[in-house]
Amino acid sequence: MAVAATVSLVAAGTSVAGAAPATAGQQQDTEYTVLLEDPGNRDFAIDAVHAAGGEVVRDNKAIGLLTVKAPANGFVEKVSASKDVVGAARSKPIGHSPAQNKAEKAKRDNVEKENTTSAPNKAPAASKSTAGMDPLDGDLWGLNLVRSNIARAKQAGDKRVYVGVLDTGVDGSHPDIAPNFNNELSRNFTVDIPNDSDGGEFDGPCEFRGCVDPANWDDGGHGTHVAGTIGAAANGFGISGVAPGVSLVNIRGGQDAGSFFLQPVVDAITYGADIGLDVINMSFYVDPWYMNCINDSTASAEEQLEQRTIISTVQRALNYAHRKGVTLIGAGGNNHEDLGKPRTDTASPNYPPGHARPRPIDNATCLNLPTEGNHVISVSALGPSTGKADYSNYGLEQTALSAPGGYFRDYFGTPWYRTNENMILSTYPRNVALAEGNIDEAGNITEKGLGAGVKKAVSGDKVGYYQFLQGTSMAAPHAAGVAALVVSQYGKKDKKNPGLTLDPDKVEKVLYKTAIQRACPNPRTVSYVNVGRTPEFDATCEGDAKFNGFYGHGIVDAYGAVTRGGQFI
């Protein structure tokens, strides 16, 4: 898609003309997002904000969203009473304790870094062919499963195709990322949160002045891993991605700690749409609610308004991006549940501390966002045996495609069981590897790093690091990479600006029609008890070979997409 020169998003931190100062005595210690009923009635909505005691500090005009500072108590209910406002939601983790933040991060790491919780087994020796590939591509079984290794002979990706990575950031200096990284278009929509209201750490110390990381920086590692899977360069070094010739753009909406709050996420989506991104990868859910419900019987009045506001805001942003020509790819989630038959949610809200409680989930009125949002292609995760990974969400209503996400416990009963190589290898920022103790100050891989399978590539003065992770966060970028190849192969030149563009509905159709169909297993119910999971992980596949709850339309296929996709456009 063409890359536009202008955007409607006011830069973070820019004051909005006409914003009223706080009245005396108001303690403005909380930040909110306020969604307008009609963006055209902006002035009336701002009047409502002022009347409720708030001050507008930023304005996303693309979808009618205000960022507001206001008193900690009462603002949401007051401003939401206006007919010109849909609702409001807190956008900062006020009161989020460091202990809880560590617990939330540990929960995520227990899935994505399962190989670090116990000593992995050593994988059997295997012969590797890297002809026409990069040196470490022999470890990328996912690259082969989606047939990128043979698709690139016809289409390896066009530099005029832009893929947005909406994540924790992207290390644009990594030797496998740098050749394809577009620093000019990349943006960071987050501000690091060094301390919470109790004085404890949230994101950790601010490494840069103003607590805003550069647009080529990643303190979490998650976004860099995603970016590498999508489009690491085929440069004879390290690894290559599914679409090694496309351009990568960091549109960061995630905190260092791994939390994704509403305002940065929506700002990133609308910015990406305005600059003409062709694909956006979203491997997260919007905090603090794992499930946002229109009617939550356990919620306070403010919490109910917040959930409804999040649903409306995210849906409006996704609709906006789709209209602008963006193909939206989402991770299905790592909660090992049928999203069409969701279990009780026990993890929300994940801040303030102590507020999480069991919440009955109504499938008709509750959404996991963005993956269950409008126009989002939701992806489930497979292991190297092509079986559904134990942690992966699934379901007839939500799963559109399946892709390699890694499965540490795959191949039970064989020497491959519980090996690093069952997971997904991708790019790893040096600063994160050092902070996590996987390399030392001299850049050597430590004993801990060796156990986790961390790898190092060196060529002259170039040094790159790589780590194994697993999750639907790793599956989605495989699909995003194939989507980028579709645009590269069949996209048309934009008449007004440089770049390629292809209707996202056509991209979706090609992905679905060329996916490798996979029937449900026999028996249809898979038990994961033998690999050490509780019966809660047991999963039943519904549907047929053409479409089912484990694989959706099938396993995303790069070769099929670039060789047969034209007949479906």
C-alpha cells in the first residue's frame, strides 16, 4: 500500500488548543481515554470533558478519541453521561503494584519461555540443508511448514510492502532486521512507566530522557522476535523471515513490561493506517481485561463503562484501518480455551492490584481484543508435528488460520520431546539478552543462555542473537509474513504515492483459499494430560477438513499464496 506523508494523530504529549486548565483543588493524577459519539461534534465533547473536571492533552482525530487528565474518582461516570461521549476508560496503570506486574509477566513467560522453567532435553542430531537460505534457517521448521523456503524462489517480498509490528518495540539495529527496517516511518506511542503509585517499578528505569524509547529500540524482546519471523533479511547471516524482502515498521503500543493499554494501541493502529501500512501484526490483548464485556455483572459502574469504551474504541480503530487498506493479523491467545465457549475469566482486571476476580463470560457480549475484533484474521498455534499446541486458544467462531507457534512438549515419547527446537527461533535484542542473563558483558552466551538455546551469529563486526519462544504470538507473524507476500505478488502501484496496495478482503481470500487444509485429529478430543497438563487443557476439534476449530481454513501457505493466489483476486 502507498505510504502517505501526513497523519491526523496529534503527537504524544502535544497540548490541544482550547483545553481548559484544571480547576483549583482538583488532583489530576489519572489519565483517561474518552471516545466521542460523533467525531464531528468534537467541541461539544470537549465541553463535556471540561464540565466533568478533565483537561484534554491529546487528540486522535482519526477515530474521535481524546486523552484526558482528570481526577481519580468520578470522572468516568460524569463524562459518560454526555450524549456526545460513548464512554471513558483509564489509560494508565494507576496503583499497579510491582509484585503483581512481576506475577503477570511470569504468567506470560511460563508459556512463551517454557523451556527456561526446567532443563530442556537435547535434540537429536540432524543434517541440515541451508542452500539458498541463511545459516540458522535449518532451525526454522516453521519457515518450512508455511513453505516460505520454496515460495521465495518466486516471491521473497517487495520493499514497497510495509508491515507494521504493533508490539513492545523492534530492535532496528539487529543485523537481520536493519536491512529491512524503516526507521523514518517507525514510531513509539508509549511512555515508559518507571514507577507505580506505590513507588515500585513497572517498566523499570527509564533508559532515555523523557522516558520515551527510540523508535528502533525494544526492551521487551517480544516485538523483535515477531519482526524477525515476519521479515528478517535473507542476507547470508543468522536467520531469514517468511517475507525477507518486505519493509518492517515499528508502531510500538506495548510497554517494556509487556502490557498493552488502550490509548497507545489505538494510536498505533490509526497511525499505521494513515501512513499506508499494508499489514499490521497484533500479538497481544488490550489490558487490563482479558475479556471485555458489554454486560459484566461483577463490574462496578466505572469498570462497566471502561469495558464498553474499550470495545467501541478498538472496533472503531480496526474498522478505520481496514477502510484504509490494512490487512489485520491477530494472535489467537494462549489461554488454552475454545473462544466460542469461553471459561470463567479469573485474570481480569489485571490492575489495580487485588481487583481480579472470577467473571462469568457470555460469548455473545464478551470479546478478547483485538483478535476477536472486526476484520482481524485470528491465528492459532501449531507445533512441528502440526498438532495444536497445548496452550493455544481455538474455536469455530474465532480461528481463521493456523500457523507455526511452537510447542515445547510436542513429540511426546520421542527424543524431540521438551526440546528447544520444538519452539520458534527468531531475533533477540542484545540489551534484552544481557538483562536476562543469557549473555555476559562481553557478549558471550552464558550457561543460562545455552540452556535456553540462545544462539549467536558473527560475521566481521556484525553480531546477532536469537532466542526460542512459543505462543500464538509466534504463529501470527508467520501469517503476517504470508499476507505481505500476497501484497508483494498481486498488489498494484498506488497512483498517488510510491508503494503497493491490495484490498485486505482480497488478501484474506487468498490466505483462506490457498491454506493447506487439515482435518480434525482422530479422536477429535485431544488430551494433554500425558505431557503434564491438567484436564482443563483437553480440547475438542469441531468442524470438517475445509474449516474447523483447530486449523480454521488451514495452515497458512506461502508457496500456495504466491503461485495460486491470483485466481482468487
